[in-house]
Amino acid sequence: MKKTVSWLALSVLVVACQKEVSFDQNEIKKVEWLIGNWETQTEFGVLSESWKKINDSTFSGKSHFINNTKDTVHHESIVLSEKNEKLMYQTIIKGENDDEPISFPLVSLTENTLVFENKNNEYPQKITYIKKSPTSIVALISGRQQGKESNEEFTLIKK
């Protein structure tokens, strides 16, 4: 009886650990709701983000912020790719990090939420996308900035 309980406990532990360590294949298919053109108007200007499917393992994204005087003050190129069954969010922000990509590995995925994290990045350390409806998503960037917790939330509408 003790051997049966021990094997059962060990089996449950192994299965639980495997599920936490790796994600299912084709995770990128679960986030196809991200594909499209998204936009929000803020008091400072317009933030837009566009995503397209490049192939079965890669999405390409662009993010722009154009202020009220029509100047582009933020331009970002993003690649969301699945390699070895893991999703990676890589961003190149014009004028930052010598225009080299910054990687954010996936740390959490549910049907309507994606969370990427890079604790070594200056700011943000976490990037979250939440699907609110087929035509509305929330993009949240957060982390420590100048020694204080900070977060910025943008509700984007599909165009």
C-alpha cells in the first residue's frame, strides 16, 4: 500500500512539474486573437499596434505612438515567435538598447491573457496582453522604474 501511494504521489509530482516547466506545442495558435490593427486615443496622442501572422510559428508586430502634434515619439518592432515549444516576445525600440532586440519569455498563458517577463530589463520588466472581447484588448507594461513600481495600461480597440 505504501508503495502505491508513493508511486501515485511521485507521478502527480512529475506531471505537475512538467506542466509548469513547458508549454504545449502550438501555443502561438492560442493567441491568434492578437492579430489585427489596434488603436487607442489618449490625451497625449494615438497609440496603435498592428499584428500579422508571418507563418505557423511567428507573428510580426509594430507599435507607434504619435503625439497630438503628429510627431512619432515611439516606434517599436516586435516579433512573437514559438521555438522549441516556447513563446518569445522580442522587441526593438528605435533609439533604445543600441537598436538591438530585447527578449521577454512567456511566463503565463491562459485563453485570454499573455504575460511575458524579463526581470533584467530596465523598464518594463513585464508585458501583458489581455483579450477583453473580440474587438478590445488591454496592453499593460509594468515593473520598477526609477526605484518605484510603475505600470501603464492601454485599452486598444480593433480597427
